[in-house]
Amino acid sequence: MWTNWAGGGRVFGYARARRALVAGSVLACVLETLTMSVLLRNWPVLHQLVPVLGLCAVASVAALHASSVARPHLLDTDTDALRLRRAARADVIVPLGHIASAEGELRAARRRADGELDLPVGFRTSVTLQLAQPIAHFTLLGRRREVDTVRFHADDAESVVATLVQAVKQARTVPSSCPGLPG
């Protein structure tokens, strides 16, 4: 689903693939809460504590999904950059001038290789970016990694790739601001 973003950019989501997993997790939390409540009915303190813990578990699963919905990928045409996100864990800014190629490629997530960054959803990625120049990515704990291949998931990968190819082409053909003729 494409929507306009304030400032002339485009957003595209990646949370649709995770809906079934979230629904299953919420159902499992509710069933576990009910089962534990029945099993612990002879211990009043624990019996009263279990629904609170179950509610916290459901709230944390819902919050994780909400962070994926509220923080979509962003193609910002004002700064000529692609901002890739994965919930609150990853936020990578890729300048459009650094993108050598973009292609739709459905891949299962695998072990991380040097120079590659995977941002999977449901253990899969659907878009691959080959970069002309490496970019810096900082891990969750602040360690710096140089990456020249970025794979991420998008709900509508074909539209994302088409829009990226057009945006990269447009970013490369924008005339530079020349101050005038010398002398």
C-alpha cells in the first residue's frame, strides 16, 4: 500500500507478511493464560498474577506489530535517500546515488555474510539492492559494519523496485547547481 509522506516522499509497508504470525502469537498467549489460570486455581496469589502476565504478553506482541506498521520503509525524494526500517531494531539510510541496482528477489534469510545486510520479515526478503559504494550500518549494540548488499522485505516488492529504479534514474539525471561560467 502506497501513501504520500509529508515532504514529498513515499512509504511502503512490510508488516502484512507478519500478520498471521502476530495473530497466532496473540492466540497462543491467550490460551496459555487461560490454561495456566486453570492449573493454578489452587494457589490464589499465582492465580491472580497469571492474567496480568498474560495481558503483558499480549500487549508486547501487539506493540511489536504496531512498531512495524508505524515505521514503514521511506523513499524520501527531498533528501534523495531510501530509509529502510525493521520495527525499532534497524534504521538504515541508503543514498539513492549509492544504489547500483534494485531487483525483486524472493529469498529465504540465511547466515549473515560480510558486506551484506538482511532485514527479513518472516525469515524472507523480497528486494535486493546492490550498492555502488558501501554504506555504514550500525548494529543494535552500536557496532559499525560496512555493507554493499542490502536485502529487505516489502509487501509489494514489484512496485517498490519499479519506484526505486525510477527514483535512482531521476536522482542521477538531476542537473548539478553550477555557479556559472568561470572567469
